[in-house]
Amino acid sequence: MGVAEPESYELLHRFVTDLDELDMPQRVCREILRIVQEGLVNVRKHSGARHALVRLGSSPDKWSLTVEDDGKGFPFSGRYSEARMEEDRKGPMIIKERVGLIAGELTVESNPGQGTRLEITVPRNEGVPHEL
């Protein structure tokens, strides 16, 4: 008997934004792009999801990014702040690091078997180390 081939599946994803123009500093834009890439790689590799949604928004004081899927979720249930994820040693490590590079905040909402939602907010204020 041969080794079974991994089952392939199609991940349908959408990108939604309310922005007419992207006025983000280059460093923030680069890290947001990398966070989205890592998030979608994680969805594909770990979640078994069929659908993923990426949302990018803006308000006068912050940018917001949401990556959500309909996969198996993390092995915890509920809404976890970055501090709680650190305390419990849970969550997407690379994404947490990237969010920290742009002084953002990460929240993860997950329910096993019902998917995951990552919410990232990045302040627009001048004190944030946006340029490097």
C-alpha cells in the first residue's frame, strides 16, 4: 500500500476595505502586508477553513485589520487579549511579533470548530515608530 496523498482543498478568500486611498506610513503598510500573508498561510496550513475574510479599515486615530476564517479554531474558546495570550502562551507568535513592531494591539477570538478572528489595531499617532 502506498502513502495517501494529502487531500487538497480550495480556500476562498476575500479582501474588503472602506479605504479610498492608503495613507499609511511605509513601515506600517509593510508589516500589515506581512501580517495578512502570515494570517492566510496559517489559515491554509492549520485551520482546514474553506473561507477567509480580510478587512482593512481606518478611523481618524487608528487603522484596523481583521483576518477571519471558518476553520477549526484555536484550542481555546473566547476572546484573548495579547496579555492573556502571553500569559497562557497561546496565539499566533509571528503575528504577535509583527503587531508589536508597529505598536499595535492584537486580539484573537476563537471557538473550536467555529473558526478564528484576528483583530489588529494600529494607532495613527506620531509617537509610534512607523518609519525604519
